[in-house]
Amino acid sequence: MSRYFEELDYRPTPIGPVSLRRRRNLSLDIDVFEILLGEEHLMSSLFTVSEIALARLGLTKLSGETLDVVVGGLGLGYTAQAVLEHGAVRSLIVVEMLDAVVDWHEEGLLPLDPPLTNDARCRFVCGDFFALAASKNGFDAEAPGRKFHAILIDIDHTPDQLLNEQSASFYTPEGLCNLINHLHPGGIMGLWSNDKPDPAFTERLSSVFAEAWAEPVTFDNPLQDKPFTQTIYLARKGAGDALIDEQGKA
């Protein structure tokens, strides 16, 4: 049996100290891996249903034999792993701001099997997802301006509950217009949220994308012995959408 508790790593970062912990859940008889920012829980290997759904729901809405995907936020890697399980995925860029999180994957400290580093389609980019989304060059420094079939985001708790206030502009119509420039026509944006669907945010997505909708994801919370609902927001770029210039005009 593993130790009841172990702090695997602890690092200072520009947004606060981040730590990776493993603890033994005796009632479930499993090891649980957690990432914390200060004392705030960011993610846990005990709750991965909606992170996996982010990838599966987004990619299900796409057709084509070769798909290029961006995931914003690496975390424990469950969204990225689910992307790579899709047979049509040709390439995956995972953007992560915290070097420590990338190091944990490269050092094999996390429970994914096989690890993301074993898949040649997957590449980590250390950077600020929101800054890259707002830029003209986008997410691939090796191919500035490159477009993708899906951009899937799991960083903030919700569009209103942010890890860092600097990301607030991303959730505005102007910020979403910047993101749409990095998608192929017909491409999908997916966004994870820890709350139930918010009609106001779905409406905001609809003001930018050709179509938008919210998918509730409900699962059993074994710690509380009751169901819990999170949300995956999805939005599609129109097939004929023009690029948006700096003023937000087509």
C-alpha cells in the first residue's frame, strides 16, 4: 500500500505556489493525485469525467481524417489523453503556463498510462494560452498563424471565476473574436466550467460563433455521495466566416 500522503513537488510561480500531491483514499482504496495553487484545489484524478468529455464532445462534432488540436491547460493530462485516443487526430499542442506542470509529465510523476510524452503527435508549449489566443501568430511558434480544427480549454474554474484576472478579457466578445481566427472554418471551440450551464455565457458565444451550446456533464461525487454537474461549452466557427481584424470588424 502507498503512503497515506506525499507531496511530490512544490514550486513558486508568478500566480502563486503550485504543488503536486498524492494521497491514499482509504474508503475507495485508490491513490488520488491533486494539483493545488496555494491551498486552492485545481484538479484531482478522482474527478476526470468532464475533462475527458471536453475532448470527446468537441471532437465528435468534427469530420475529417486528419485533425489538428490545441488544448489550453495541461493539468493532470486527461483532456489531452482523450484527444489522442481519437483516431483522426494528427497533431496536438498542449499550452501550459506553469513549467512545473510540464516537468511533472516529462518526469513521469503523474498516473497517466501511457504518458503523453510517449505519443509523437503531442507537443507541450510553455506559455500563456490567453496571450497566445489574443496574438496574430497563435499557438505554434514553428508555424505562425497556423489554424486548428479544435481548441479545447480547461484553465479557469468558470468564465467568471478566474485563476488570474488577466484572463478576463478572453471571455469578452472581443477576446472570443481573437480566438476564432485560430480555427479553420467549421472548427470547434470547447470550454470546461465547474458550474452548471450559464445561458448568458452561451448567448455571448452565439454572438461570435455561428452556433453555440452548453453540454451539462453529471457524474457521481464519491466524497459527497451525490451527483455533481459541470459544463462543457461548445461553439462552431461558421464555414464562411471571415477573419476578424484588430478592430473586431469582418
